[in-house]
Amino acid sequence: MYFSGSAVMVCFFASVGVVFAQSAPPQPAEVRAACQDEAYSAYGGTQSKKPDTHNIESDTKAVLAAKWSDSNTVVHALRALGYLTVPTKLNKRGFVEPHPAEALTELESGSSPSDKDLLEAVSKSSGLLDDLAQAQTLFKGTDVTPVCEKAVFASAKQLIDIIYQSAPPTDPKGPGGKQKIVEIDEAFGGSDNHVALYLLLNAYPNPEANTDKLEILRAAFVIDAKRLAKLVSDKIAPAAKQTTASN
């Protein structure tokens, strides 16, 4: 539904003081406010419901979230996710496999010695892919409030539409936004959720300038990957109808 001018309907999140218009999905700062102000209120005005502790799990998530948030390192995080999800080489038995060593090299780029030690420790386990895919700072773990969830998915829907509307690259053989949406939908449909997430993040224009947008998409993935997949698949049917109508 679309609204214009004075017909704009405004949705108030009175409990946390977050306001945004239905005709204009929440911007990243508004999404962060919806997630963090609600959490702040829910836990009696304390900024964190748990004391910060240092361990491999929590420190890894913090380091990886910082990689995603920095315009200088987000490309390395994105490449690392690709190396961990998209199989492009054969092993001795003829099966395809990802590139964990290359992923680690990307993540260690520009890292401090302490962070490199941490990343190498995590790379020896099977948790690096999940940690990288789910690293975000909008909320902790999967402890998300309804207000936060609503804001995240309202924004994610808009971001997916931006991908859909994006122009093809200058390379005539490169896919445009609509082709990318189809590829992402196929990955979700094949239960390759991590591959689908990589394709989704990689499809968003100019990641260095849009780290906050990529964070919202990862947050949506953490909350409910199936719901995120539905937002993508919703862009398929209208496109098919439009193509049919124009023929």
C-alpha cells in the first residue's frame, strides 16, 4: 500500500519512543533505536542485561561485527563469507568444497595480532561460518523484541526492493538486480541459507557505503531466515506477472 503527502500514516512505538512512517520504511538509525531502546527499557534502564565477559564466542562475534561495520573491511568480510559458502574448487575425491584458508586470510587483513590469534582459533572449529553470518550489533544473540523484529523486517523489505531495482553492471554479461533476486531465491529454495545470505549481501550496491544496510539484512537472517527468504520470493511472482502482461 502506498501513501503520499498528507495521507502518510505514522506508526508510533510508544513504549520506546520510536516513530517512523509506514510509507517510508525505517532507516538504519531508526531500526537501531527500535532494537536498542526497547532492550534498554525492557531491562530496567540498564544498557546490558548481562555483564560483558571475554571468551572466544563473545569476542569472535565482536571482532566479526566490527569487520562488517567498517567501510575499510566490509569487503573482506563479504569475501570471507563467499569463500566459506560458495564451493568453487574440487578436492581429491571430486567433490566441491569451500575455501576456509582464503576466508581466514580475508578476515585477518588489517587485524591486530590479538584478533588474528582469535580468528585462527575459531577457524579450527566449525563455528566460523555461523559467527560470520550472524555477526551484528542491533541486538544480542537471538534475544529480539517484537518492536525490533518489526523494524528490522520493514527495513529489510525495502533493501530487497533496492536490490531488485538495481541496474545491471556495465559488463553486459553481468546480472542485474532481477537476475540476482532469482539466484538468491533459488539458493533459499535449495535450503542453502548461508549461500543465499552471501548472494543477498553481495547483491546490495556499494557495500563500503552501506554497512548499516548489510547489518539489517544479517539481523533479519538471525531472527528468521525463512521470513527473509519469503521477502525475496515475494519479488519473484510480481515480476513474472509483469513480464506476462507485457507480452
